[in-house]
Amino acid sequence: MDTVHIQTPGGSAEEIVDLAQVPSFPAVYTAALSPGRPRRRGRPVLPDTVLRVRGVHLDAARARDFDHLMGGPATDLVHPGVLHVVAFPVALSLMARRSFPFRLLGVVHLRNQLLQHRPVRVGETVDVQCRVRALAAHRKGWTFEAVATLHGQDGEIIATDVSTYLAPEDVEHTGTGGKTGEKKSSGSRRREFTPPEPTGRWRLPADTGRRYAAVSGDANPIHLSALSAKAFGFPRAIAHGMYTASRALTESRPDLATPLRWDVSFDAPVTLPGTVLVAYEDTPAAALLRGGGHRAGLRRRNRPAAERVRPRIAP
């Protein structure tokens, strides 16, 4: 492990820590559960650490298995969901470090945005950097962003993956929400949900989480079985949000040969086994940047399960 200190253009200092390889999920969760994490008081402070892994191979077998799991044919272009999967354990490893102010097990994935700046081909080698930023007060605690950038071998940024998380007050080391005098975000209120007209139906079996974990490596217990999920307070296992998002993206038939932007919001968990209604619609170009895009919504009865937006960005 190598450490480099750099000064950013804004004047703040960043510590770049080079890892020998992408961390394994068992190692990340073991670190997250390790005792002796320090208690902190006052407003949380996000670390200035950047974790970096060089030379990550975009494996053809994983790309193929991911495409097939999402119901699409294997191609020589990498599904954007694979780019998230590659960066995700690096981001989690950063959030499992002792310098991170929140307990990793308990944070909630609210939204995800991935900007893919050019087509990414199977077999490419990329460098992954992950950092955290944008701490903000929320009516239920604090939100922050985990930002992963994937760089090509000539240094250009291939993709930027931004995951927005909520750290509820009960997963902080000490209760700080509401004690700092900071105004809570009014934008955190749940928006009114209007059920879309369904155009399809997904029947998700009980092993959906295990099948996604086998391809992605994300073996979070809340997704694997009812028994393991109950240990963390869930009545049943819940589907990985990025599984439903990736499947919706595949079914919207994106043009992966062009740059794209992929926005996802997770409004409610999808329990397993279960059935969700799916709705797809074209979105006017004027509303979603240049090039237009597609919107896909999922719902269970009259409750939102998730909303996915995929505007296409013209080169």
C-alpha cells in the first residue's frame, strides 16, 4: 500500500492511498464490523482520503455473465452496471475505514448517477479512484456522496459514478443530527408518487440476490436470504437496487456505443420473492439534455419501488 499527499486546486489536501487490488467484499464487511471504532462528537467530517486501484481488468466472463443476468446478449461493450460493480468495493472499503464518521452497515443507498464519457470495451484495463464528498444535513440524519472515477490507460476519465447515501442518525457513532444548528434539507422530503401505466411485469424469485451477488461479488447479507436479512432488521431479503436498475437499463435498449448518463433513485425496497410492474416511456429531448432518453419506473401495488432515468448525451 502506497500513500501520496497532493494539494487540490481549491487548496485542500488529499491523501491518495494506492491499494494492490480491488478489496474483496468479505474483507470490507469484516473491517466494517471490527470493534474499537472511535466515537466522534459534533458535525461529522468526511475524510480527505482517496483510494486508488491501478490496472483493473474488465473481465470478459464477468461482462458476459452480467449481460445474461440482465436478460441481454453478451457484447464487446461493457454494461454501465459493470462499471459500478468494479468501483463499488473500492468505495465501500473507503467507507469502512476508521476515519469514516458513519458505520458502513446501516447507510442507505438513495440515488446513483453514472456518466459514461465514451464506449468501454470488454478486456480494457482501468484505474479506479474513490473519494467521499458533499456532506449535507438531512431530516433523517446526513447524506454524502461516494464518487468513483474510472480512468483509461492514457489517463482520460472514462466514467464517473456518484452514489448518494443516507446515514441515519442511529448509525452514527454519536447523535449529531439536529445538534449543529444546521438547517435540514427540505429537498429530502418524499415526493408524491403517481403510478405509471405498466407495460411489463417482473417475477423475481427468492434467489435473485444470490444470483446478482455471484456476478457482482456484492454479498451483502440483506440481499441473500430471508434468514440473513432478518439479522439486519428486514422481514425478507431485498433485491440489490443496482440489479433492478441494470435490468431496467438493459430492457430500455441503450446505445452503449455513445456517451450516456444514467440516473437512478431508490424509493422503496423490492422484497424477494416478489413481483413488480414495469413501465417504460420515451422522454422528450428538451427535458433530458441533448439527445433525449428513456424513463423506466418500477412499482409494487401503488408504492414506488424505484425510478430509473437514462438520458443519452450526444458526443
